[in-house]
Amino acid sequence: MSGNSSEDGGGGGGGGDHGHGDITPVRTAAERVRDLRDEWLDRWGTETVSIDRIAGRTLAEPIDAPAAVPERSHATMDGYAFDASEGYPYELVAEEVFPESEPPSLSSGEAVRIFTGAPLPTGANAVLKQEEASVEDGRLDGTPTEPGTYVYERGSNVADGERLFAAGERLGAKDAILLGDLGIDEVPVTERPSVGLLATGTEIHEGRHTDLDSPMLAGLVDGWGGEATYEGTVPDEYDRVRDRIAGLADEHDVVMTTGGTSVGDKDYVVRALRELGTVLFHRVALRPGKPIAVATLDERDAVVFAIPGKPVGAHAVTSLVARPFFTGSTALPTVDAAMTSDVGIAVPGFTYAVPVTLADGEALPLGHVDSPLSVYEEAFDPSVLSSSTRATRADGFVLTESALSAGEAVDVVPYPVVER
């Protein structure tokens, strides 16, 4: 992580927050990365998987309903089926209709005993549930009933040919329910993108500092449906940084580097990316985590995410900016809470990711002097917090562009939301 003195999402060398180039808003960066995914999907191979293995996979082709669901109207109650446009009484036919039955055709004025899940006979359009029916001398009477009552009508769930899943959609376990109902046992998905993880920094390369980022990034990538491979370290030597990135880009769909993304004398990663390809943006308006860079290496058919080195900031910016490339989503579902303490901000114009713990509907800013981790008083300090490994014991984070007050209602993004 050599040269990472400003990799806290705050000010640093080269003029701090106000001096060196454009800073991309977090939402804009996330949306740009999501669009990049759409551009890149067709470069990945495809494979076919069974529907019990689709969770987290990306659909390679759209799926249209091969038939109407249900294919036949059927009863949703035990009772009697008939044409409700006619009036009571109805003559009961001798048969009974079960889910496995082939039902009889009913003539005008006829009804038949039917059970839940059984196909509706031709000539019937309603079911009178048995509790509301009376039968005497083979004739059915009961409460007034409208057509469609207790009937799961043909095609009411899915119409024949209806587009249900789009290409590029990320599937979940629940999608196996509908696919199974359609009679689809397997689907085409994109191959999991391979991701090479490279830690930069002489102090890490020589074993004087522990690489805390690569295991965390591997977990994020795997949770998002990729396949992460740790590819080791490289010291702060420009030619070696550049050549190692180039080599990994030949082997992987995605390269993720850590460290060397700021403006220090030995921060070589972004310089290397500019030589090797096109840097889409460098630095986002997020604290901690500002100095991320995203680049495309078209000649090598790879995308590179250059992640800042401080671990908490690295997690924050990777979760918010890199995640859409793998999941296709920028959505951040939240839970409601109330702040327990005042939290100030030092520099306006940034989005701040404030880690919090949750208890009884309250959000305690972890790192605040009132919390078990006391690294700042009222003003949020992303520089110190970004290096604090204990900050990872938070339950989630609050995204804010302004100071927060004790008792203020806030939206908390739980960490599981951004880790899958």
C-alpha cells in the first residue's frame, strides 16, 4: 500500500480534494460501471446449468413462456364446478374430478364434484365451495356464485410466449419456482467472470505489511458470482506494476488491484492503466474510498478495477462502485433507524459512508467517541476509520452528504445487501 497516504477518501497530495482533476459522483460511477457490464457481457462465454444451480448466475439469453400457465383452468377449492352464468339448481353428474382426472364435459344445467387442483371441466366456469353447497336428490343448490369464482384460470399466471426473463438478468433461488412451473429444467448462463487479484506495494510484497484487502475482495467477488484468484503481489516499481497488470489482463476477464491509486510518488497503478488502456474515471466523491479507478484494456479484453489500499475504504468503494459490474444492480435496499449521536462532516461535496451498528432501531456510528471504537469525536474522520479493521464489526452504513444529528431518521444499508 505504499503511497496510500491519501487513500482514505479524503484530502491528500497533489492539492487534496480540490486540486487534481474531476471527481465522479458515487451514483454516476456506479451507473457507469453497470452500463459497462452491459457492454462486456457478450464477451464472456456461456454454459448451461440446471435450475437448482442458478442462484447468482447471469442469464445469457431471454426466456419466454413456452406455454400458458396454468395450461388448463383448475379449481382452487373443494366443491362443485358448473357454469355460473346459469341458475340453481344444477343436476349433479355421477363422476368426481380429482387433480389427476380427465374431467367430463358438462352440459347446460349440470355440475360435478371437484377437488382442489383438479382441471375444470369443459362447460364450467366457477366452483362453489362445499361449505356453501347443499345437495338433495342429486340436485345442487347454494350461495350465489359469479363466473371465475375459485378458479385458477388458464394463462392467468403466465401467457403463452410472454417474456419473463431478460438476457443479462441475475437469477436468484426463487426463480427456480417459475422456471420449474414452465417445465424448464436448465438455462443458459454466462460463465462466471474470472477475476485476478493483485496487491501492490513494496511493504506488502516484502511481507512487512499484511495484505488485508485481497481476502476481502475475493469474498465480495465470489458473493457476486465471479471467480476470484489471488495472483500475489508486486513492489512499487512502475515497469513491474504495468507488466503484471498486463499479464493478468491476458489471463482474466477482470483484474482487481489494491493500493497505488492515489497521487503519491509511488502510486503507479493509474499511470500504468493509462498506458495500457482507457481510464473511464479516477476518484469518486466517496469518503472513505475516494481514489478508485476503473479502466478498460480492450486489446486484452479485460476490465480493471484499481482499488485503494486502506481496507475499510476499499470495501466501501468496491461495494458501491464495482458491485454493479458483477450483479447488474445499483439498488441499495435499506432499513430504517435513528442516529444515536451527532456526526459532523469536514468537507462538503462528498458522499460519506458512515459505519453503524444496529440495535433496537438505533444506529450507533462505530468509530464515534460514544461507540466501542473511539477514533473520532463529533466530526467523522474517514482517514483514520478507513484503516481501522474493527470498523468492519459494523452492521451496515449510512450514506450521507451532510451532517447527521442524534435522533435523526436514517436509512441504513446492511452489509449483506452489498455482499451478494
